[in-house]
Amino acid sequence: MWARVASFEGGDQAQLQKMNEERMQSGDMKPPDGMQRVLLLADADGNRRLFIAFFDSREAIEAAEQRFEQMGDEVPEDVRGRRTGVDYYEVLTDQSV
């Protein structure tokens, strides 16, 4: 398994959460092909977020990059914030204890 970690600063965290919930309920949320699950972490004090998307392979992440760019265009920057980085990581452990 692989993870794509995108970091963001700024934006409107409450509006982003509301927008995501509305898009999920309406069926308008169209995640990239191959994405298995997603984890969104927030540091409200620093107004930063990590968007972690999980895929079966690095190649699947690379194939999904165009959709991630489209998703960024669908959410105004004043809501999503400014993307400060994107990295890929191989997931070595993923377990509940």
C-alpha cells in the first residue's frame, strides 16, 4: 500500500468540512480512481491540514494526479487553502491495536 500526503495551509476549515459533507451526501464527490481510503488531519491552531490518500501502488497514485489537480480546481483556494507540498510514502504498517 502507498499513501499520497498533500499538505495545506490557510483556507476555511469549517467551510471545507461543510463542503465535503455536502458533496459526499449528494454524490458529487468523485474521488480519483484507485483511491482506497482517505484520512484528513487538521491542526486548527496552525490552520494546517494533511490530506492522506491510500492506494495499492505508487503507479496508481501517479495515475490519479490529474484527478487530484481537478479536485483542487473544484474547491476555491480561500476554502481549501494553499497546497504546500505533495509526497508519496510506502505504508509499512497499518493496523489497529
